[in-house]
Amino acid sequence: MLDRDLRADLVRSQSDRSGRGKSHARYLPLLLLALIPLWGGCQRDVRISLAELREREERTAAAAPVPVAEDELALTDVRPYVIGVGDVLAVRMKGLLEDRYAETILQVRVHKDGTISMPIVGPVQVAGLDLADAEEAVLAAHVPSVVKDLSVYIELSGPEATTVIVMGAVMTPGLVKLRQNERSLLYALAAAGGFTSLSSGCVRVRPVDAERAETVYRLTDLNDVRRALHSPPLQSGDVLVVEAADSSAVYVSGLVNRPGPILLPADSSLSVVRAVTAAGGLRDYITVRDATLVRSLSDGSQVQVKLALNEILSGRESDVDLRPGDVLMVSHTLETFAQEWVLHNALLGPFQVSLRYDPLAQYNANRAISANRSGNLLSQGIVSSLVSGIPAAVAPQVVNPAQD
């Protein structure tokens, strides 16, 4: 009799504890919902809107244009060629011989003192003059002391070339020879055949002179083109490196099935919808309302932009183009965290739904699933790992003591 009463009291006590546990589990979703405003109130949203992003991009891109003085540009179509030391000139003269129409042709080199040697009149200073002024200087040296009338025509036969090295993403890398008025970055690139399709448009100039600083020009930017036109003339031995545009990526993280980088060609874009799709889509049974776009602006600053992801995916808002280097973060909120927690810890019984969190059972279930076994072995592994989480309505809480 005493043993039966003791067993009855034990069963009744265990049943009361189980009932209280189920009662507490029944109120757990309400507790999670009550914590939502508390969590949201503790975090300040520093993200900006899409309209603010566009405004900041326009403001940072609107840099003051570099002024261009045409008379200072080292371009043949702007400034005439200036004769320098080492140049070879072809001098054509009519009127020196008895036959006034007979032509005298001379090939002369400009000496270190800036003069050319003429057979009759001797040295004539021509260095620092353009070709038209050099013709006037030769004419003045002969008329009227030698002849009364003379016509002179001078052309550049062999300019003293500046040799630079062009490397990287150009059509014909190697040594490039430039005339005296073509010693600019643009002429060197043109002489090397121009950019290849792999070029990023970024050119690094490494001077042979240690006192000159290394300079980088991004020729996709008009202001940098202006800077390149006004840069000091290249010197023999200078090295130009055209950087290649490596395939960049958009990075997607958070509540997607395959987070990670999505490779993109240079100067291309990828929409938010396509990026989420390429990342395997959003996780099932979770409601994601917004996402965060992290983007670096042209001035080096970084901004975080709030995107209404559910509106974009449903087509109620316009899609947004992502650029290489952008990060799309589909982060957890308290709402999504609560939804995922319920999915992992909701146990279906014959009479009710109970919530019970068992870390060991969850760990064992994940191991059983990841083992990717087939048939009954997988099912047995999952069921056996969740035994500790089965409600009391399915598994008895107390086993009767063995009979005497």
C-alpha cells in the first residue's frame, strides 16, 4: 500500500512539473514578441536612403575641373615642334647655285651648343626655335651677305627621341620612342598601341629620376586626363605601367542560401534581384523586410544604404544596380531571429505544439543531416537525436519502478 501511494505521488509531482514547463513554453512566443521593440530601441539606424546616396555620389563626383592652358600642352596639334639638341634637320635651299631653281639639300645635326653647321656661312643658332623660325634664321645668315635671294625649307628628318618603357595592359608593350614635343603620357600610350580590353584605365608613371614622385592617372576620369596633359615631359628611362582591371565582385552575406562573392567583369553592374538569385535566394520560411548596401564613394568615404528588399523583390520598388566592390548584407533582425529560432525548436505533438530548446539535440540533428546518409539511417539519426526534445504527451516522463 505504501509503495502504491509513493508511486502515485511521484507521478503526480512529475506531471505537475511537466504541465508547468509546457505552460511556460506556451508563453515563449509572446515573450519573444515583447522583446522586439526593446531590441529595436537599443540600436540606432545609421543607414541612409537611396535618394541620399545619389545626392552624395553626385556631390563627390562633381570635382572642380582642372584648367587647361593650350599654349602649355605638349601636343603637336597645339604647339609647334621646337628644335632641340641632337635633332637631325633636312635643309632645302634654292638660289645658292648659278641655276636659281636648282635645289641644295643638306642633312645637318643640331650640336650641343644649339647650332647647325652650314657650308658657306658657318654655324647658325636654331635650338629652341620652331621650324618656321629656323628657316628665317638660315635665310638671314645667307641674305644679303651671300646671295640676294634665297628660299629655305626645313623639315625634321630625325628627331632626338626620348625612350620610355610602357608595360602592362597595352597592345604592344616595350620600348617607345617619343619626339621632343610628344613626351607626354598620352603619346606614349598611343605609340604602344593603346589599351587592351583588360585595361582598367589606370596608368602609373615611375620616373627614372629619383627626385620626381611616382604619379597615378586614372584616364577614365576627365580631370585626370587634364592632369596628364599638364604633367612634366617624360624622360628617357621613365616607366609607364598600365594596370589591368581584375574581375571584381559583389559580395552578398546574411540570410541567403549561398553567401559569398559574385564575380563581375570590369565596368559592369548587377541588380539586387539578380544578386540575391545568384546567391541561392533568401532562406525559406523567413520574412526579410530590408537589406543594407555598403558602397565606397569616389572620395574614399563609405556609406550604408537601407534597401527595402521585400519591395524590390516583389517588384513594387525599382531594382537597384550594384557595382563591383559593393556589399549587400541581408542581416538578421529580431523578427527573423525569432522566426528562425521557432523553426529550429518547434516540436509537433499529437495534442499541441510545444517549444523547447535543446542545444545538444540541435547539434546532433545538424550532424545527422550533414552526414547525408540515405534511407532509414538518416531518419533514425534525426529521430534519435531529437528524443530529448519530444513532449511528455508522446514520451512518458516517469517509468514505473520495477516490481518487487
